Amino acid sequence: MIWRFLNNRLPKFQSLVPVYAVIVFMVYTWTIYAFIRFLPYWLNFLNMSEILAIFSYAMLSDCLESLGILFLLSVSCVILPAGFLRNTFVVRGSVIATCLLGAGIVYMATIPKTSPPPLISYILWSLAVLAAAIFLAFVAAKIRFVVSAMEWLSNSMIIFLYIYIPITALSLLNVIFRNL
């Protein structure tokens, strides 16, 4: 009975993969950008083994973060009515993921490094972004051009899974061998 309920509420695997590709692209690409930005500094005092370890741990944390975001979107499908998220999961899930992760990237890139803003500003920012993401997801599924564009974009990003999943697997092997 529970399995039948979940099977009727959770999105199909064919819908999960494109949304996961969007999430993976944004999370991994941001981490690689940050890694490359710090690499010249690290080369002054870390050896290549330590730098590779940092990269491996970053890729594994990105994998967990990406799976966690996909899990939250899937749980949202169970909680929300099927007509809102499950039936248009590729479009709405991609819009929500893009909005939330994009806003997180913008926030992390723009906060001052010396004195972070108070917690209340972070909470207000998060609530405003969540409301905007939900609104945009609702509107996006109604506009035919946006639907086709988001489906094309999310299906096109599947190619990055062929790059980032092997990188994650190699990172996992590196972490396992380092900790034996």
C-alpha cells in the first residue's frame, strides 16, 4: 500500500535524471570554479597529493549535496499535490533547482568575507528566494516556450553527468585509498 502510494507520487526515473543533471551541473561547476580560484594559492604550500585530496573531498561533498537536493525535490512531490510538481517535474524541478542554487551562488559570491551579515538577513534572503522559486516554477509550467526551453536545457545537461559521475567515482576511490 505504501509502495503504491509512493509510486503514484514520486516522479519517474526519466524525470529525475534531467533535474539531477541540472543540479549536478550547478553544484559541481561552482565547486570547480572555486577550486581553480584557490589553486594558485594552494600550490605555494600544499603538495599535489593534498590538493588532489581537497578536490576529492569537494567532489564527494558535491555528490551528497546534489543527491540531497534531488531527495528534497522528490519529497516535495510526495507532500504536494501531484498536479503541481510530479506531472511537470522536469520543468518545475529544474526551475526550482536553478533558482535556489543560483541564488545561493550569488549570495556566497557577494557576501563580505570579513564580516558576514546577521543571521536574520540570511533567513529573509532564503525565504524570498524560496518564494520566488516556487512562483517561477508555477509560472514556468504555464508558458510553452519556457517549458520547451527548460526541457531542452535539462536534457542537454545530462552530458555533464558523463563527466562528473566518473570524477566522483575516482574521487571516492582516492578518498578510500587515502584513508586505508
